[in-house]
Amino acid sequence: MSSHRHNRPLSEVELRVKALESLLAEKQLIDPAAVDEIIETYEHKVGPRNGARVVARAWTDPAYKERLLGRGSEAIAELGFSGVQGEDMVVVENTDQVHNLVVCTLCSCYPWPTLGLPPVWYKSAPYRSRAVSDPRGVLREFGVEVPASTEIRVWDSNAELRYLVLPKRPAGTEGMSEDELAGLVTRDSMIGVGQPRSPRG
Amino acid sequence: MNGIHDLGGMHGLGPIRPEPDEPVFHEDWERRVFGLMVATFGGGQYNVDEFRHAIERMDPAHYLESSYYEHWLSAVETLLVEKGVLSADELAARKAELAREAA
């Protein structure tokens, strides 16, 4: 798909990938068109917009919020978001008393159906090592100040259980529709390293 | 298993560097590795625990130096070879062939 722009020698890793793909295709263990489809889905169709719909619904519908905090995967599936790496979801709510932060210290577990694929920093050694030992320092690096009186809870994801943060609804959003509210919800606010946008921009 | 992947609480690994407006993939080969992993995983060639364990078995120094999707590539290669789907010789031969074609 991008062979036209290769006027340099392929790197070692590019050669390994091409060798692997061509052998798997030859043995009919993969269908390259199906591989394209998988890539297209996760690059363009699945992403934090999905999680933002979930959060905005929880902000506007108390019964939904209760279901979401009680049985995360089922409530998220009500909005049509389910599948690989989202089978067992736990949604944790930020309040004035508690701020939640999600990490995967061992690797990269992340709720794909609601947030898409994780950013590089989430999978990096600095974040994975420090989120559990110095969460306030990590939050400061992201520009998030959490009052000393607020408890910070760090959730270490694993292959069986993934977390989504339900951020606090920003002040000044009383008259806003669910769609408008979804526009305020950022990826980082659903990982716990950010706050939703303010309605005043 | 206690190994290099078990990073929680480790000191001295440097600042976190978020990238503004980060793309989902940074290189075309990362796209392909992602797609190949999901396709072979979905095809039942291995399960998620085997996949994670194969990453954890990487050489620890190389684990820290290499990028995330290279971890995935290493794990897919390791598992498909161990399960007899492909051989290491086949992979090496195909790589050499592709390198000659591209030169």
C-alpha cells in the first residue's frame, strides 16, 4: 500500500514484517484484505469518541450511570461498544473525594472498544513504572493538580480486566445536550491523566 | 513471572513524553504488525496469555530498547515458530530474498 514511497533500503524491522506477512499469506493463514480491514477499523473507526459517548450518557442519565458503575461491560455494550479488549470493563468514577488513574504496569492493557489503541506514552516504561509509585507527580507532568485532600486510586489493568474513568462533569454545562457534552470528554480524562474540557474552551 | 516487563515502581526511567495529536500508528510496518497479530490471534494460532508471555521472554535489554510494535512482532514470530506454523529458516530466507529485491 505504501511501496511507492520506498526509495530507501527497507529497515531490518520492515523486512521482518514483510517476510512474516508474505509467508502467512502464502500459507493462507491470513487474508491480506482482512488484515487491511482490521487496520482500517482500529485506525479510523474505534477511538475515544466511543468512550466520550459513554461518559456523556452517564452525565445525563442517572439510571445509565448506575448501570455503568455496576456492570460496566453491559452498560457500554448498550451503546454498541464491545469486543476484543473490552470484554470485562470496570468504570471508576471521579468525585471530589477520589481521583482515579489507569495504568498497565506489565504491558499495555487498555479498553480498545471505548478508547481505541493506546498512545505510546501509556505503553512506555516511564509511565508504567511511575504511575503506581508517584501518581501525583505523574499527574503534575500532565498538568493535572489534584488537591491533597483528594484520594488518588491507581488501577493496574490486566488481560482480564480493563478500566475506564468516568470524569467529573465540568461546571457550567447544565444546559448542554449529550452530544455537546461528549465533545468535552477527552481521551486523557478517561485514563485519568486529564480533565474534560471546560465549556468555555 | 518477575522480569523486565514488570516495571511498576521501578525508578530512573525518565520523563513521560506525551505526543500532541499522536497518530494511531507512526510507521506503516506498525499497522501491518497490528493487523497480523489480530488476524493470527483471531485465527486461533495462540491465546492472549501466550502472546503476553512471548513478549515477556524477549531479551531484557532488547525489550527496553525496542518499540512497542517490535515487541508484538517478536512475540508473533516466536509463537508461530514454536507452534510449527513457520520455521525460523523460512523467515530468514524470505527476509534475505526481500532485501535483495528491495536493493
